[in-house]
Amino acid sequence: MLRGMSTFNVVAVAFGLAFLYLPILILVVYSFNHSQLVTVWGGWSLRWYRELLHDEAMLSSVWISLRVAALSATVATVLGTLAAAALTRFGRFRGRLLFSGMIYAPLVMPEVITGLALLLLFVALDADRGFWTVTIAHTTLTMCFVTIVVQSRLIGFDRSLEEAAWDLGCAPWKAFLVVTLPLIAPAVAAGWLLAFALSLDDLVIASFTSGPGATTLPLRIYSQVRLGVKPEINAICTILIAVVALATVALSLAAKRSALRGDPAAQG
Amino acid sequence: MSSRPTQSWSQRAVLAAPYLWLVVFFLIPFAIVFKLSLSQTAVAQPPYVPLLDLGAGFAGLVDFLRGLGVETYVLLFSDTLYLHAYFKSLIVALVSTAILLLIGFPMAYGMARAPRRLQPLLVMLVVLPFWTSFLIRVYAWINILQRDGLLNSALLQLRIIDTPVAWLASDTAIFIGVVYSYLPFMVLPLYARLEQLDRSLLEAAADLGTPPWKTFWLVTVPLALPGVAAGVLLSFIPIVGEFVIPDLLGGSDSQMIGQVLWVEFFANKDWPVAAAIATVLLALLVIPILLYERAQRRALEQR
């Protein structure tokens, strides 16, 4: 029976993957197109990458986005790891329902609502919109993703190691830092990377919470895309795709290696 | 599962930081949205009245409460523009979730049936586009769908069509963009569920002479339902409020509610109406969001 299904299975998976990758592939190929016209193939060229190097506005947006993403991902990873520890280790505490609700809701909340809500908070606080408000907004969104990633690792984690540390007189917080944290490090790293990628990607929330002087990369790309397709945009998109792809592959290889090393220890 | 029922000071300290952060930056903002939706538009900065003046004490509070009203909601439900937008958003989300399920289920099923050593690679291939910028992936479709784009040139060359078709700026383009962007959200929970499926159940059904399609319908599908629920909610809820996809790929004749909110806020500077739109949208989504939250909590905590 399984053999009978397998042609269908192969076709379904191949079709799905082709659907996912073909548009990205076309974008990448056309970023090397010499022609100014997006649809006319004018031969291979690095022309648009060179032009990108002279686009000051675009480069400054890249720099702003990288700083926002790095800072918000770092804060989000600390907060998210604490939240995951609380959700998996504290049992039933007062306000747990509200807490887990606040962790899961932002994951699916339409971005226009989250963006509007945060903006109104900043206006109510009379805070100048810019670098810091975007960073806070991204931290709020991404810490929930970090929590989910770290939480799923903490649940599959052998607690007898922690308890052994407690029995040997180690304070719970110290046991967490010395025993647990190194073992869940791949998940924490994955959480950080996910937070970083999400922040780098966000357009809607940044539109609401950013201000003059803090035009992030997606805001810049969006304002240009609205005017039509430009080969230069293909080039910057290709660079972003390459960076994300490399980071993902590197991370999954690292996770695999640490899983190979870590498993016998976790089981023993 | 707790071995230490009492809440120690160190536990409270660990909990305090993320808890306070979410209360301040997630919960309170929604209270402000709700309050603002009851205010009136004003030509000022910020563009609404009344403002709660804490310095004025009790009299200030009375003034504040007196200024609140439901005018924005009356407007929302009397102007067909808004009702149309809500309706269109729900339809788009419903139809695209159905298409996502039709494409995503066979794909997840195929992945779960693939050789074990191939599966991590397949999962990574599905996750990778999810990590790639949303905006870039929508933008990639403009390249393909525009009038002199690649789809039209391909179809013209194959002589399937004689004149270029206007793919862009249509509902078709919105559906393509939405399905494309949300496919990983549908496939991954489905795969996670199907991968755990006990194969001996299928073999038992086969041994008892059940035809494969019947086994699929009576055994596989019911067991996959939690994954289906997760995938459906994970796609449906954000699609209803989607802004980027309809803005870049859709036409200007009819808008989704996310776009209307955007226009009210950024172009018309009508913050109270934008807040009322958000409040109603949230009310529409609160049941699916609660369902999702419960499913997630169960899936993670009872494993």
C-alpha cells in the first residue's frame, strides 16, 4: 500500500517545493540580469549589486535594520528564555493563564492590530518614535517566538540532571545557568536567530512604530516596490536570501552536531 | 508536574521580567486601542479627544468619561465600505485556508512517508522560505504576475493565450500570494502530527482488508485532526488581518480590512476609526485566537 501511494507522495512534495522555490529562484536569477527591464534578459551581470553599493539610503537602512534586529533579538532571547523556564518549571502559578495567553496571542495576532496598539502606547507615553520604539515593538513580538522554541526544548529535557544539581546543594537559579542552559543552548540560539530574522523582515509593525531617521530595510524596500519592480531590489533581496539561507543551514548543522554529542549525556 | 509548589522569591524574579514586559507592551496597548475607539477625531496632535488628564483629578476623569461615545462604531456599521472589507477579509481567509489545506495536506503526508533520513532535509526546505523575508516573497510574485511579467511571456510563447492577462491587481493574485506565503504555516504542524502517526495502525487496517483510500479517510485523517486545527488557525487568523499581500498584489477596487485600517490611520489620520476597526477585528478573531492558544498550550504542556 505504501508503495502504491509513493508516486502520489513524491508528486505532492515535489509540487509543493517547486511552488515554494520557483518564485525565489526567478528573483535570484533576475538579480544578475544586466537589462534595466525586469523581464528582458540582457545577459549575466553584477551591475545591480554595484549600484547597490552606491545607494547610501539603502545601506543606511541595512545598518539600522541590523542594529534593531540584533538588539531586539538579544533582549527577546533573554525574556523569552525566562518565560519558557517559568512556563515549564514553575507548575501552576498565579496569573499563569494570562501569562500563557500573552505568550501565544502575539504569534497569530494580525500585525496591523499589534502595530496600532503599540503605536498608541508610545503616543500615550509621549515617546519619540524611532530606533528605540521599533526595537521595543520587535522585542515584544519576537520574545513570544523565542519562548515557544525554547519551551519545546525544555519540555523534552531530562530533568533528573537539574534535580541532581539541586540535591548536591546547587541553588535552582545556579543549576539552571550551569546545567540547563548549556544543554538547551542550540534552542536558545535558534530562538535568537528566528527573532533576528523576524525583526529583519517586519514591515507592518515597523511602519507604525518607526519614525523619521529610523527607516528600516523593509520600509525602504516597500516604498520602492510600491513604485514598481526595480532590478536593484532584486539584488538586495538576493543578498538577504543568501544570508538567511546560510544562517539556517549553519544552525541546523550545529544543532545536529550538538544533538549527536548531547544525546548520550542527556540519556545517561 | 511541579516539584516545588510554593513560589519562591527567585521564581518571582524570573517571572517578573517577561510578565511585566508583556503587560506593558502587549496588554495595556490593547486597553488604549479600546479607549481610543470610543473617542472622537480631532484636528490636533495626537488627533483625538478626549485625553485623560490625570492632573485634573476626579473632575478630569468625569470629563474624560463624558467625552467617550460609540460614534465610531455607529459609523463602522452604517458605512458599507467597512462591512464589505470585513466580509472580504473573512472570505479571502476562508478560501485560502481551504486551498492551503488542499495543497498542504498531501505535501505533509508525502513528507511524513518519505524515507526517514530524507525527512530532516525536507523539513528544512519547507522552513527556509519561512525564514526568508515575507516582503521579498510577495515581491517575487510581482515579477512573475505583472503585465509584461514572466507568467504572461511564458503563456504567450506556449500560445495558451493571445493577449497578456492582467494577473496583478486582482483577487487571483491575492490568493496566490496568500497561499504561497502561508504554506509553511500549514505544512509544518500537519507534518509534525502525521510524522508521529503509528504506522502499525495503517498496517492493521490493510491486514483487515480495508482499501487504502478508506484507511486514509477512517484512520489517517481523524488522527491528523489536531495538526489540521493548528495549521488552519495558524493561517486563518493572520490572513484575516493581512496587509502587505493585498496591498502589493491586490486591486484597488475592493480592500481587505487590514488595508482599510492602514488607510484610516496613515492617510485619513482618523485614529479613533482605525482603533474601532482594530477592536471589531479583534472581536471577530477572539474565538479562533482562544482556540489556538488552548491547542498550543495543550500540545506543548501535555507532551
